[in-house]
Amino acid sequence: MACGPIHRRRAPGRSIDVGYAFSHETVFAALRLAAMKREREPSSKAYRQDRFENTERAAKETIEAEQRARREKTKRLKELRLAQQSGQDPATK
């Protein structure tokens, strides 16, 4: 018997020695373990409060914009109706 590392036959298309190949399960298990051990950045109360306020502000602005658009549409329709009742063409104003 020869001394030294045992080399196994390579499968066709593989460029690494089979003895050093890792299974996908081993690699994914190592990645999952590393992800579990990784420190998460602390979630501060101030950050959560700021994010909540930003979301609340954005929702309020969206609601106000929709209300404004509805009022403008109502105003245009009202002007159009009045113009039709009086027999005027609203485009000639």
C-alpha cells in the first residue's frame, strides 16, 4: 500500500477531487448555522417609532390627495352640468 493521500477517481466533468467534495446538504447546513449565529442589528424603539410615524404620514398624505382629487372632479362635473343647463359650451370659457 502507498503512503500519502488517497485519490479517488473523478467523475466526468468534475474539476475537484471527490475526496474534497462537499454535499449540498453540508454546505447549506453550514450556511444556515452561520446565519443563525450572525448578530442581528439591534432594533431600537426610536427606529420603530420613526418608521411608524413615516408610514402614518404617508398614509395621511395619500388620503388627503385622494380627497383633493375627488373635490376637484366634483367641481369640474358641477361646472360642466351648469354649462350644459345654461346652453354654453364649457370649452369656450
